[in-house]
Amino acid sequence: MNINQIIEKLSTDKALADKYAKLQGIDAILEQAKADGFDVTREDVQYILSKIRGELSEEELAVVAGGQDLPGYLPCIFCGEKLGSCDCK
């Protein structure tokens, strides 16, 4: 499941969203996500949280201010996975 699919699932599954809302801190969320079978990194969790909350991370703010691309967080237009982590060319 890619990051966008996880965000969609959390947005539509109230029970799952409530379960994660009760957790304290990124480490607890990361541990639960892995237990639930989500293949995510700490950075993925931070990104998901920022999107659900509608916030930009410090890195995203720097990229927007500098007009750079953020390939680690942009989805591939072909498969939806994070750019650089898929096999699409």
C-alpha cells in the first residue's frame, strides 16, 4: 500500500483513524503501523501526519520557498509509489 492509499484509508476508516489518534508520538504510530502491516518509515509517518493535519514539514517549507522538487515525497504518476522507490522509468 502506498502513502496516498494509507492517507485515503485513514481518511475513510474512522475506527482505524481513532486507533492511531490515541497513540502518543511518531515512534508509537510507526510501531503500530508496522504491526498493522504498513510498510512505512519514520519519514513516511511524518509525511502522512502532515497531510492529515494539513501542515507542511520544515523540509517541504524549505522546498516550496526554494522552488525545488521533493522527489522523496512526490508520488510516481504511473504507480503512485514514492518517486525513486518504484521501478517505473
